[in-house]
Amino acid sequence: MGQYALKIGLSALILVAVAEVAKRSTFWAAALASLPLTSLLAFVWLYLDTGDVQKVATLAGGIFWLVLPSLLLFVLLPLLLRSGWGFWVSLAVSSAATALAYLGMVKLLAAFGIRL
């Protein structure tokens, strides 16, 4: 139980840190958020829980392929916001587009025999 609390606490701390830093500097918040901290934490937790480096390698490979469609969110959201769309609508549309991009990527990878 203590291990789960540590995982949750550390993960939440990173999210809160990004939000708090963003109040002062969007550049530094973006820099912090762009670090693959979530992935690094997932690698560490997975390895500590299983000791299986193959699972970590598979997770890293899957993350690589799925980062590509996730970039759509970071292109589309600011475009919609700067075009005058409301925040919630922009977030919903860009999130939906990103979800569709994920589905497309999974199908594309499957067509090439790559399984996540």
C-alpha cells in the first residue's frame, strides 16, 4: 500500500509542479512538461514491480510510436485557441482528433506487423 501511495504522490507532485511553474513562466512549465517524466516514472515503477527489462523495453517502444499521434494535440489546440475557439471546445476537438490519430497509428502499425 505504501508503494502505491509513493507512486501517486510523486506523480501528483510532478503535475502540480508543472501547473504552479506555469503561473510564473509558461516556458519553464512547457520545458518541465515536455520531459518524459511520466515515461521515466512508468519505466522505474514497472522495473521495480516486475524486474523484467523486456517489459520495460516493450513499453518504451510503444511509447515511441504513440508519441507521434499525440503531437497532434499540441499543434491543434493552440491553433484552435488562437482562432477564437473557446477553451473547452478546443480541448475537446483536439483531444478527439488525437484519439482518432491514435487509432489510425495503431491500425497503421498493425498493417506493418508492429504490435503494441
